[in-house]
Amino acid sequence: MAKSDEAKNGAVALVDRAAAEALLQGRHGDPFGFLGLHDGPAGPVLRVFQPGAERVWALLPDPIELTAQGDGIFAGLLPAAGPYRLRATGHGAEWEWDDPYRFGPVLGEMDEYLLGEGTHKRLWQVLGAHLQTREGVSGTHFAVWAPNAERVSVVGDFNIWDGRRHPMRRRGATGVWEIFIPGLGEGTVYKYEIRGPGGAIQPLKADPVGFGSEHAPKNASVVRSIEGANWQDADWMASRADRHRIDAPISVYEVHLGSWRRAPGDRMLSYEELADQLVTYAADMGFTHLELLPVSEFPFDGSWGYQPVGLFAPTVRHGTPAEFRALVDAAHRRGLGLILDWVPGHFPTDPHGLGRFDGTALYEHADPREGFHQDWNTLIYNYGRTEVQNFLVSNALYWLEEFHVDGLRVDAVASMLYRDYSRKDGEWVPNRDGGRENYEAIAMMRRMNETVYGECPGILTVAEESTAFPGVSRPVNWGGLGFGFKWNMGWMNDTLSYMERDPIYRKYHHHQMTFGLHYAWSENYILPISHDEVVHGKGSMLTKMPGQGEEKFAHLRAYYGFMWGHPGKKLLFMGCEFAQGREWNYQQSLDWHLLDHPQHAGMQRLIRDLNTLYRGTPALHVNDTRPEGFQWLDSNDAEGSTYAWLRRGGAADPEVAIAVNMTPVERQLRIGLPRAGQWDEVLNTDAAIYGGGNRGNLGGVVAMPQPAQGQDFSAVITVPPLAAVFLRHKA
């Protein structure tokens, strides 16, 4: 093998010693300006950094050995510019590789422009780790935003976590760094080593736009392909817009994937197992949607996913991105929508996460009065920074486009809306007008909703918002936040407060159950009985109910009947459908063995039948968000603790009358009805098949021309103790 004569004779200085020293010390900010092939006074100069090598050759038709420059740096003159590979020997080994520093930039001018402007809707297509083939060479392209870094490197097992070996190319004013590393494929474990302002090396960082992660407690990113989806859900996608209208039936089953059910050995179920077991169960129970607690990668199981680090990575606890995609596809093929809980409100302080990512407060506010959540010891996004807002909005679109997810339930919206959320005077920074509203967070949510509804017609977004902030579920161009629906937290708090009381005292709190109708049409509401109601010492839904034994079940059946008859879409957390006795524990399976007991099995059957009735009866869902679909028959019977109302759908749809008795005493009520004739008892929560006493109206009642409660007809009905009765007009 011929050596370069120029190199042997020392006629040309092949290496700038200051640049070489900067590279060796890991502080060279422009490695592509030093390494690789460059024009020199005497011809193309190739420089290679390969610690551990004793000899290095450029593999050309006539291989050329490069000259050792010391400390792993080799250099030589090549006869012409062009493609080459490298070979090295050292310590008895020999290896070949493609030089990352012979490849040009990957990101194009338009990408640079949109990244710099903070308007790249599909950030994940340019940042993160992408399997690629360039100039016939397969490898992985890495790109990360770190605008204040002096140097950024990709590190992993492939380079013994040495940040000097693969420093990245900085892309101008965008603050993005990139490199294509040949030979790295699916499953490669990596992080970013970042030299911040002043030269300080940051803790190794996971990829903010990485598609995969190691299993906890390890926390490096993993190269995962998100290409090549084989969707079988065309029928669902074509019909889902109709399924998400405000006049459609929506009944959501909220699930924590890690504790819904466990495999033998107490192992969490995989996405593939969930695609079979969970999807089959939810479809059989008559729910229209699954809602999953966050699946974005998170380090701590005890956060349930609400403190995510990898916003673009489905948690590896259950499998790969492709396997998560299969779960969504399976749900769609069974007629189930899938909603994800999405957490743009905060992120944890874990060293490998977003906090002080490039040595500065990049994703978060620097001032803890704006950037630190005292309740959760987490960091708050700087929504006013264009790139951060773009990061979050793009992430929302990512789940909807790449995984066909049907909706996002946005967590903790109130904490984003208000700068003084859970803060005392002096602990928060007012907005530019001196007020408490967080204008920047409001702008982010509006932009998110405009983007996802515009790019993915037919999806839905839901806000978990606990205040009276106006227009949460109103379009942005009407001055709203742009969400499709809002959780009705007030209804939940009022009605559960009522239900927890002994029946003898309920008459003094009668209108806790009716108050929700005063504002029921101000937003598009979902009535939520969520995971938050069955943790942190609150007990299960069953233990909240007063009384003992079977009486508790009767209270809960009556409450569910009230809920399904009340205007608003429905949401129920897993385990509540069969009246789990203990509080939810994220570390273990639900108590499925309870279904061996008739009362629990009866509760499960009730929820299935309520869902079936709700979905099949237009009067119970068409006007969930409109006042013309609801009319009180009697809302003032505090002494008897009964309630009666009418639900209406379209003009041709049969009305439904609902009566609820919240005392352990049977009631005979005359209720007004809008039509004469037979009214069938289509559901009675006291039915024996649900665990009740089988008291009721023997299949129905006949409305006679005796005016009552503002109606031209009426009937006397039996409302069993602690029960809800549904009567539907028989046309």
C-alpha cells in the first residue's frame, strides 16, 4: 500500500494543530470543517479521527495509508475528491467503516427556514433519529435543536460513549445540529453529549424527538423506525368524523395500560396482547372509545405517564412504535376510537430530559416563578418561545398522523391557563397587562387545535379544565381555545359530593345534582369519572357510597343511571365498570376475580347495557350539548330525593323519561309525559340481572291524558329504592 509522498516528506501541513487540539478536547464547534475530505493547497486532504487505531487507510482503487498525526488523528492527500471507505488496524484488530464526515448536509433549505421560523408542522420528519440510505450507504441521520451549545455529539455503545468521536454539524442560525452516521441501524442506543456555553459538559441527554427509549431505569434513546405502516383501518378513518360530532354517542373507557390486566408472572401486557384483550373487552362493553393514560415515554412508573421525557416515543414498557400502531389499528377495526392523554403542561427535572438541555433554560422558563411547578416539582414549558411552541404543536400532530390516534385529552389545562395556578402572592409573574392569564400558553393551545383540526379532519381534542375559563370548547375564530370537548369537573365534584352523603341528609344538598344543568350548554361537556377519583386515599367508586354491602352497589347503580341519563358524553375509568372494591393501584392488575361475585358481575352488565341504550337511543345523545334535548319534569323534590326529566333527540326520535330515586325507600311518582300511550321501561338499575331487587313497572307504563309537570299526559311510575328508571315512548 502506497503512502502519500507529500505526507512522508512533510511538504504540506495536513493538520492545523489548534484545530486538532480542540477536537481532542471535545470543544471543536465545526468538526466538518476539519474532518473528512477538504481542498488543500496541494490537493484534497483527508483527515480522520480514530482513537485506538495504529494505522488507517483510505480505501480507493489504490488504497492510500494516512499518516498518524498523534492521539488518533490521521491525515493524507488523496489523488482526487470522491467517495471512499476507511480501514484501520490496531491492537491486533482490523475494521472498516464509512466516514460520517464525507457526507454533506441532510436538512434542506426549506427545513432550515421553517425550523428557524418555528413553523415546521412536522418537526419529527427532520429532527430525531432517522434510518436512511445516502450515496448507497445505510445508516442513521441524527438531528437535534441545541442553539446555545458550543458542540453537540452523538454518543452510544457504537463509539464507547466518547463525545469526541461523532461531533455534529451546526446548521446556521437554526440552532440545529445534525450528522449521518453510516452503519447504525434499528435498535441503536444513543444520547447527545452537549458542551454548553462556556464549555460546561451537560449530563447526557435523551433525544427530545427520539422515537424509542431503553427500558427504565435506563433512559437512553433508541433508534426506531416509524416508516412502513400497514394500516387496515380505512373504513374507520372514513367514518370517524361522524363519530366525533357533538350529536354522536361518545362513551370513553379510560385505561392505564400497565395495570388494566397483568400477564402471568405479573408482567405488563404488550401492545400486541392489549390489541387482543383490551380492545375485545372495551368493544364488548359497548364503549365507543379507549382513552389511554399517557404513552409518551416517561422515567418513573409512579407518575403514570404524566411526567414524560420522550414525547415522541411510545413507551417501551409495552413494545415498539410499530406494535403500538398495531394496537390503534386493532381498536379501529373493532369500531373503537383511541384517545391519548397528552401532557404539554410540564416535564420532569430528570438530568437526561429537557431541563437546561443545552446548558441554558431552553425549553423551560429561567425564572422559577414561571418555569417551576411547586405542586409537582416539574418544569414548565416556555410557551412564548416560538421553537418550544412549535415542538409541542408538532408533537400533537405527530400522534394523530403517524399513529392514526383519534384524539388528544390535554392534561392540566388550568395549570397552563393561569400564571398564578397554585401560587401565592409574589410567587408568580403577571402577564403584560398585569393579569393572571397566561397569554403564551393560550396561544399555544389555540395554535395546536387549529393545526390538528386543520391537518387531520375528523379528530377530536378534549380539555381537562377545572375552572370557568370561557370558551374552552369554542372555535378559535369565535374567541375560544378551540377544543372539541371539555371535561365537566364541576359536575363530577358536585355529584360525587352528594352521593357520598347518607341518604337521610341528601335532601339538604338536593341541588348539587341539578346545578350542572345551569351551565350544561356553555361547553361541549364530557362527564368524567376518571382515575383521579379513585387514587390518593379517595377510595374506589364503591367505597365512596354510603351504607353497607348490597346498599353500596345500589347507590352506585343509581349514580351510573343518573350519569348516563344526564346530558354530556361519558367517561369511566377502568375498574369502575365492575365496582372494584379497593382503590386503584398502578402497580398491579385490576381485581378481575371480583366478577365471580354476582354484584360485581351485575354492575359490569349494567354498564354494558347503559352503553348499549345510550348508543342506540338518539334522545340520549343527539342533544347532549343543546338545551332543546333536555327538560326537567321535577327537579325540586328535595324531601323525596327524587329527580325526573325528559331527553329528546330529533323530531322523529322517541323521547325518553328518566326518574332517579336517591333514598332507600320505594317511590310512587306521577310524572308528566309529552305523548300518550305505551312507555316501555327500557332500563331499570334495580333489575335482578344487575344485582337489584327486581322492582319496577312490569315492563312499562301507559300515559293517560292527565296533565302534569307541564305535559299534556302523565303516568304513575314506581321508582325502586336507590334506582334509576328509563322509560322510552313506544311509537
